[in-house]
Amino acid sequence: MPDSVLRRAASRFGTPLYLYDFDVIERQVARLRRALGPRFELAYAVKANPSLGVLFFLGKLGLSSDVASAGELAAALRAGFLPSKILSTGPAKNDEDLEALVRARVAIIHAEGEWELEQLEKIGKRLRRRVAVGLRLNPPWGIAEKRVMIGGPGAKKFGFDLTSARKILRVKERFPRLEVCGFQVFNASNVLNASLLVQNVRNVLSLAIALSKEFSVPLRSVDFGGGFGVPYSDGERPLDLKILREGLEAVARDVSLEPRLDGTRLVFEPGRFLVAESGTYAVNVLGTKRSRGVDCVLVDGGIHHFLRPVLFGTPHRVRLIRARNGRRPRPSSPSRRSMVVSGPLCTSLDVLHPAARLPLPERGDLLAFENAGAYGYTESMPLFLSHEWPAEAGVRKGRLALLRKAPSVATLLRGQSDPFGGR
Ligand SMILES: Cc1ncc(COP(=O)(O)O)c(C=O)c1O
């Protein structure tokens, strides 16, 4: 994203600020669609960035969506996703989540435990509805994650392991209101190896077909989850979309020969790949200090808005945007040095970058953290220290727009009282 756009956005909406480049989102959708080909459906995992503006945009591009809660469902519906294009997956969905999903008549609800099936059965009975259900499976094989996010093969809290899945499929008639009609497997995020992703698709399909035969489960949908990675650090190579495309073309050819997969929705539900690279978290430099030989830059944002770098121990690339369009030192300039970028939280954990290599910033400059469009704003902890949250803004073909106003301090206090009269 050009520095001039960030400067304009920061002066218009203030800092700290999340800014998403919608042209990048559009590009990522197009690139991934080309790689998936026509046989695979693209659903957006809302959790990656549930900002309504982003959802409206992706809905208009024709994507389906995957929601994990009643809140995400409400957002997807508000953004215009048809229920037939909404799928749901998420561990520990509560009774309200499940009821909202049934009432909305979403395409399929992936159950992650026996109690969810029992609860869905009760809801289906009460509402006199048949409920399309898939089982989220947690096979002992799968893609090992570079950094644990979902948990890799054998992740424990997600879905049914194969013994439990077989046990429940054997007695599926216990749930007359449920139509078990699909499977979902997702156990690795931020995967940068396209061949592993393709192999995983093959493995999931074989498993789905085997269970379908063994337990007479119609395959209305098979869902391979998300997991398409983006490079966060300089040494990482982007996903090879050519390998992905060629691999999936071969899978699609094999699928066309398998009668059980005739008309089956073959779904991917990525989040990160579609939105991560669109986003920048921009903060304002409040001051710098040198302490015991270390340069520290203090900024007006921190890990309360952008937790990811410390949560996963992966600093994001950051660049300096001078307040004035002054002469900028060349990248190889010796004035570049390593510095710690920290925010206002009263904890030494609040480090946005432990070793950013930058020319020393000055008060009023901006620092722009890249690849912040996925799992940024909403995977953080904005209430700590009661600062205002950042606004979210978008840029589309050079035009800036506010997506979500920063809530004021008054908003943060709203709904609270002194219930014990100060005693
Ligand atoms: C069920 C489910 N589907 C899809 C995703 C999206 O994953 P990614 O952003 O890695 O594509 C997640 C992420 O946690 C998930 O839990």
C-alpha cells in the first residue's frame, strides 16, 4: 500500500488504524479461484476478518462463507450471504449458536462433538426442521504446522477422532431430525507448501468416501478447511499457486470418475490467504529513547490491537513512513538499525516488533505493520488499558472509506454501573 495512502488515511481517521486494501482482497480472490478451478467452492472463514465492509465485498464477489458463532452468522447474513452459501464450523458452539444456525437454515452445520448432535436434534425437533449436519473429523494424519495454530495432525479439541466418528455414525438413526451428509477436516493453518495441501485434499476425499460407503452417508459436501498460507517473514516463500492448480485439476479429474461425489460441494474455507496481505496496522510514533544500548520506539498502538506478533512469536514486517515527505534514507543506508517497537500497555509483553531494522523514526512519523488483515483487529485484546480501539478503514481504487468507527471511551464505559453503591 503506498505511503501516501497510509498518510492520508492516518490524517483522516487517526491512529492507531487498521487499513485494508480492497484491491488486494479482490486480487487474492481471483488468484485463489484460478488455482482452485471450477470444481471447488470458495467460502470465506469470517473469523479471519469479520469487518462488515470486507464481508459485503466478498459476498458480492460470489464467495460463500464459514461462520463459527451466532455473531459471525449475524454478520454474514447482514452482509447479504444467502443461507445456502453459509456453512458453519467451530468447536464448542453453544446452544444459542446452534439454534441461530438452525433457524437461519444454513447449508450445513459441522458438528464437533456428540453433544452438538444431541442439541441439534433437540432444536430440530422443537422447530420441526430437518438439519443438514456434517461431521468435523480429526484424523491422526494431516499437515504438520510450522507454528501451532490449529494443532496439526491429531489436534485434540477439534472434531471427532475416527474411532468416535465411527461410533456415532453407527448409531446415527438416534438422530432422526439430522441428515448427516458431509465431512469436514481442517487441522493446519498458514501452510505454504502447495503439494501438502493437495495431498491433504486427496486424503480427506478418500476418508470421506470410505465413511460414506461404510455408513451410507450421502456426500452433500466435503470441506477441506482453510490453511492457505502467506509469508510473514522475509525468508518465507509464498504458496506456489501453479502447483496448487495443477494438483487440484488432477484431483477434479479423479473426482469426476467417482459417482459418490456427483454433485458434492467440495469446499475450501480459507481466511488468511484472502485478507492477510490487504491489511496494515498503522501506528504513530510518540517518541524514541535509548536505554542500556537498545533503541526503543514508543508508539500509540500495541498488542491490545495487534496481538498476533506476540501470540505466535512472528514479528510482522514493518516500514517507516515519515510524517513529512522528506528525503528518506536508502534501504542500505547505514542509519538503519535494530530497534524495539513497543506500545502503551503496562507490560513488557507489549512489543510490536523486537528487532525492527529501520532508520530511527521521529515523533509524528508512522510505522506500518504489514500483513495485518487476517487475525489482527479481532484476535487481539482491545480492552486492556481502556484505550480507544483503532478504527478500521478501507481503500478501493485509491478511495478511502471508514469501515468501523473507533469506539469512544464513553462507549467503553457504556453498560457499566456501580451496582454496590461504592461499598
Ligand atoms: C474451521 C475453520 N475454517 C477455516 C479457518 C481459516 O483458516 P485460514 O485462515 O488458515 O485459512 C479456520 C481458522 O482457524 C477454522 O478454524
